[in-house]
Amino acid sequence: QKEVEQNSGPLSVPEGAIASLNCTYSDRGSQSFFWYRQYSGKSPELIMFIYSNGDKEDGRFTAQLNKASQYVSLLIRDSQPSDSATYLCAVMVSRKLTFGTGTRLTIIP
Amino acid sequence: NAGVMQNPRHLVRRRGQEARLRCSPMKGHSHVYWYRQLPEEGLKFMVYLQKENIIDESGMPKERFSAEFPKEGPSILRIQQVVRGDSAAYFCASSPGTGAADTQYFGPGTRLTVL
């Protein structure tokens, strides 16, 4: 079992719709959870982090964490073509980030 | 530019040569991390350093790879006697070392090509 699992996609979403990205993790000692966005050939860019159960909203983005189910998700509302990228889920244990392989998201105009 | 800086951005080496990758953390950050991204693979943790100390090197290959973060100057990831399998993007991240999540911010990366 992979430590951090994501659906590799590609995930295609019409412009203006909600994109839903999911991630599960295996280490119950995971302390914090991060979503990064990576455009092709570029470095990971932090979108948001969450460390408490529940929802956390930042603009068009909402992160959801359920530690009992070991599940993290990212919702992107009003999707824009510029949101097309690979989205990386990462979990932190002892300051070390373990990444999923990423979900490739394409927003269709 | 207050972000994480890495240089060079692109590095070409022949098999058997040495590669030195440099990373300057964001202003105010004292923790540095190195990650490697092989083609079509995910990011993998290599090493975590604070000034003059290696905290966690559990992701570093046992041979040919070393890292340092001296009291003065940037952090350096050194790869000796490079092989084709070392071709990858190497990313440095930094964090302040405080806060509930101690968020890591990534530099632009160094893309290493071994001929």
C-alpha cells in the first residue's frame, strides 16, 4: 500500500464547475496535510494546508480532512482554465513531507 | 526576491563527474529540505537540515550523495560520480521551523541531466 494515494487522473472538469480531488494516507501519525499545485516543468506551489478535522476555506479552495478515515480532499469552486495543473497531496510526519503521485486536472473552457 | 533560490537552474554533467546544487532558503527560514522528482514520478524526500546539522537523511542514497547547510552560505547537495539514473529535478524547500504546520515553500528547482 502506498503511503499517500491519489487518483492519477486525468480529471476533466468544465470551466465554472467544482473540481474535487481526493487523497488517502496510511500513516496515522501524520500531523499536517498539504495541497500543492505543480504546472508542467515548474516547482510545487503551496495552495493550502490543514491539520484539524473538518473544512478549511481559502478563496475558491476548500480543504477537507477526516483523520478517522485517513482522507483529505481539495475542492476548487468556479474552476478556471488556469487551474489546469497537477495537484499534489502531501502529508507531514516529523517535518518530512510524503507526496502522492499527483492528480492531473484539466479545466475545459 | 524573498523566495527560495536555487542554482543552477539547469545542470548538465557527464557520467562520473560531480554535481553541486545550491539552495538559499527564504529570509527568516532556518530549515532546509531537499526533494528529488524523477521523470514521471512523485516527489521524494531526501534530507532535512538545519544550520550546521543534518536532522534527517533517511531519503538519501547511501553512496555518492551528501548534503550540508553551513553556518554561512547556501545549503549544498553534492552528487559524486553521477550516473544517468541521477537525471531528475532536484527541489529545495525551506520552512521557518515554527507553527502548527511549519509549511515548506519550494524553490524553482535544479534540473540535472547526466549524459
